[in-house]
Amino acid sequence: MPRFASLPKRPFRIDYLLFALFVAGGIVLFGLDWLARHPQHDPRAPLLISRAEGWATATKLAGLRAGGPDCRDVLSRSDIAFEALEPMGEGACLRADRVLPESDEPSGLAFQPRNAVATCAVHAGLAWWLEHRVQPAAERLLGSRVVKIEQMGTANCRRVNGAESGRWSEHATGNAIDIAGFVLSDGRQVRLLDDWADEGARGTFLREVRDGACDVFATTLSPDYNALHADHFHLDQAERGFGGYCR
């Protein structure tokens, strides 16, 4: 005799299959309905600057680093008026993607000096960072909103750190911006050179907005990086996939 008797085969139950399909379908429909009501978490929903941050936001922001029509659609959809300028430069310093915001409202983007021509990815990142990180921190820590960003430049045909050889800077193509400080609606100025080491609200604000830039931009450099950045944030949108460098 066999050591174990063979077990009888159970007949296929179509009702079990139908029940499993019904449950799976219900879960899928519930998930789709939930995403429709929470588009900030939906990877398929178009990015909107004013929309709350969600699970898919960082991936969507990283996806804009390639620039082009998709990025400009984000600005248009978010009611950020801008002028798309003609390409200029050549070789490693060819600036093929040149965008200049035309209006300070409703994004609050205002620059000092005003002529902050940069790539669309830089301006989309700035708009999102200002809306979701800078303004909330300014209101909470300083009791006032930011009305201007003091910038030190975007485009500069040079290599990293101004070296004579080596890797080209993202500034060479206008894919970066250097930010020296912020002007508040009550007239106060908060600057990295003066306030980075401050142990009060000003320093806390600057360090918090630096941290808040780290998952918005491909590269975020601050005074913690080196002496060359003692007076500014360097923010760029280098195409490095979905990772980033923050210091």
C-alpha cells in the first residue's frame, strides 16, 4: 500500500473565482476613486503648483528636469505667466531653454534683480518651493510673507567653481540660480551672509528652506557646503534621474 493515500481532487468552484474577481475589482475601483479625490498622490494627475504635496510630487518635479513643453505646460496650468525666449549661446554654453516669468502673481515670484532668465525646470521648482516651503516657513517663523527673492544670477558660461578645466557648471546653460536672500512684506531682509549662523528665527528659516529645497531641486548647495557658498544657495536642475545632492 502507498504510504499516503492520494487526496481526492476538489471540483473547480467558479463561484470562488467570481467572488475573488469581485473583491479585486472593488479594491481597484476604491483606489481609483480615492486617487481622483486626492490628485496630489496620483502619478497620472498633471502637476499643479498650488496643489498640496503628495506621494507623487517629488517624482513629478524630477520629471520636469528635461524641460520642454511638459514643463511649460505646468507653468501655464498653474497660471504663472512667462515669456519663452529664443535660444542663445553655443557649445557647452548653449541655452536652449530660456524662460522669464512675466508676472509676480499668483505665484509670488519676484526677483531682485528682475532679469532671472533660467530654464523652465528651474522656474517650476522655484515656484513650487516658494509656495510650499518658503512661504509657510516665513509666515510661521518670521510672521511675514516673502515678496522678493534676491538672486545673484542664473546664466554664466563657466565651469564648476570657475575652474579653467573640468565639468561645466549648470549655470553654463542657465539651469541654475544663486539665491542670496529674501525680502519680506514688512521690509525686512534675510540674507545668507548675515543670518545663516543666526540661532534665532532668521537662521532657522534659512536652514529650513534649504532643507525644503532638497527634494525639489537636483542640487542644493548652501554655506554648509563650502566657503564659496557662504553667501548664497545654489539651486539647479541637473538631469541626474530622481536622486539629488543636498548640502
